[in-house]
Amino acid sequence: MKSFLIEGRQSAAYNDSAFGAMDACRRDMIEFPDLTVNATAGTFWGADGRIAAYKTVYDLYDSIDPKRKAAYATDLLGNKDYRDAVFSWLNRLGNIRTAHSVIASPGGTGAVAFGVFNCVEKGDELLIPDIGWINYRVMVEECGAVPAYYSFLEGAEGAACNVSAADAERRGSADAAAQSRLGIADLKAQSRRIMEKQGRLTVVINDPCQNPTGASFGPELWADLMEFYNELSAQGPVVIINDVAYLDYSEDPENATRYFDAFGGLSENVAVLLAFSCSKLLTVYGLRLGACVILTQKQEDADSLQAAFVRYARSNWGTVNNSLMQCFVEIVRDHKDALLAEKQQAIDALSERSLAFIEASRACGLELYPYFGGFFVTVRVSDPGLLQRFDAELKKDHIYGVKYPGGMRFAICALQPATCASLPARVKAALERAEGK
């Protein structure tokens, strides 16, 4: 018999590693509330041990007329004032000097989906990080493409690192320890291979504050990379999906967009798609809102991509959250300083937590991927079998992170500084048990 599903659609039960870990943690917490460590959630928690909700955002959102909340968006592209506000927010340094178009999306996920589902041929390879947000791979497979992987670490040996740029600077030591471990050699090599094979390239780069590691390339590597892609595009079109979901939680958010300078000289055969998450910025994770900012050399190319994306949007989710768009517009216009002040408190807390986790990891010899900011740190575990045993040992100790190919992610965004200081030794002990030591 023929299946109800078309060829290529997967019917096996879908297991999301993050939500699965969160569910297991909740069940354990009911029985062992004082022992269980929840390092799963990708949401920022305050000093009270509860999910944070910025007062500036929710006071304004609560004041919006219910009839406005009930209404559809005024434009399938997203309300124009919202799209203008997003562009203004990302162009804070005035360094986006290309043609551009903007389309609203349900969260940063929707913005990434625009590029994945519209810029890749069925059967083609789509390049994603070898350790990165797990659902990039799911998207690639769902659109009928094949995931290909690149490493952003230089060399297999010594790739883990327990110091970030900001931490090194605070302690007055050299920055080389972390930055020297990041590189784009493999990204270039895989991009060249795919271009030679199929005559076009789409690549996902989650930067800055990458999920799950906290790595960030910085302006110099981005300048090098864009010079390479401009040259490579002589062989075919290049689409760069730059997932900037955690950009506003960089330790220096005002200058986090400095690397956009590298987009100023785009070849006419290169498009950059900035996948922005308003949900993460505003601590409204469940109210899905984001945007895709399309950057091209020619305005007609940006507009043609936008036209394709709006058809995809209309046929998949329709329109996005009307009232949250209004909320963001009013914040940018009248309450920006209040939002930035609340967000800075979150950034300071993340800095304190990451420093505690990193210093404790160094003290016990727990190897981390390079961390430069954001919600997560990740313990490097390359062997899949060891990773499975490691996860099991952690759970015996009531510790819950999220497994990624290549390591175990811990959400410092949801942990208190004291837990960040004490947890690495327990994690190291679990790892050693998994190794049979």
C-alpha cells in the first residue's frame, strides 16, 4: 500500500533533545527538587531563580488594546513600522551599506526557514556547523536537501578552551587562548567543495554567541570570510544565513554588529540573510516574532527574495503576532533606554555566571568550547558513545544539560552564579565515571 505521506517525509516519532531533556528534568525535579540542576532551558532566568520577563516589555504589551492584539498584521510582510524598527535596531552603527528588504517571521526560526526552504535545491548539500543548533539539520532534511558540516575550530587537537575574550581582558591576560582556536579554514574548504559540486551554496552561520558554544568570529574573521565568498560567487550564487538570535546578549551589544562592515562590498552574486529573534531580545520566547533582513548588492535582488519569502510565509504560517510588532515599535521609539537597562542587567548576570563556570572548569580540568558570550557553554565530548554514557551519569546525579553532536550544552542563562561555580566539578566527576576512571 502507498503511504499517506509523500516520499521523503519521516513518520518516526520526533524527539527534540532540548525539550526531551527539559521534560525529564521536570519529572526529576518533582521527586528531588533540592538535588536537580536544570541547565536545559534556553531562556534567561533572574536572580530569583525564575524565568525573567522584562518589565518594560510586559507593561507596554499589557497596555495594548485587546482589539489590536486580536487583529491580523496589516501587511503579509509584517507591519511596515515593525520592519523599519528591526532594520534600525540592527543598523545601530549605521554600517549596513547594501540594498536591503525586511520580512517578519515567527521567531528567529522562521527567519532561518526562509533561506533554507527557498534557496536550496532538493538533493543539494546545505552547509551547517558541525556543532550547532540541532534543528538546522532537521530543517535541511525537511526541505529535501542534505546536511553538510563545517568546523569553526582550528585543528582537532586542543580545540577546547576555557577562556573567553572578555574574561581574558578582565583578568588582564592575553586573548590568544580562545581566539586562536576559532577559524574559518574548514568553512572555506567545505564551501569550495560544495560550490564545485553543485554550482551554488547556501550556508548557515550562527554568530555571534553561537548556540551551543558561545563562540563568536568577530570582525576580522568575518572580513576574511566575506572576501572569500565574494570571490567564490564568481562560480555561482552564495546565500549566507547569519543567525543572529543571540546578538543582543553579547557582552558588548552596542558593538556586536561591528562585523556588518564586512557586508558592505557584497558581490552581486552573494545574499546575506540576517535571522533576527525579537522573541529572545524581549524575553517573550513563546510569543513568536522575528524577522529576516535581506542584504544584496542590488535592490531588485533583495525585493525578489522578499517576494518569494512572503509566498512561503503566507502558505506556512500566514502572518505574525500583530500586537508584539506594535510593542517592539513603541519600545524602539519611546522606551529604548529602559529596555537596554534591563537587558544590561541580564548581560552582566550572564558574564558573572560564565566567568564562574569557566574558572571552575579550568580548576578541575573540564574542557569547554571557546566561549565569548551568550546563553550557553558546552563541554567538549567528541566520542558519541562516551557522550551517551556521560549524559546517563549526569542524570544519575540529577544534572540535566542538552546533548549535541560533539558535546553537552549547559544553559548558564538559567543557573545562578553559585551553581555555575559548583557544577563543573560534578560534571567532571560524571565524565570521568563515563570514561571508566
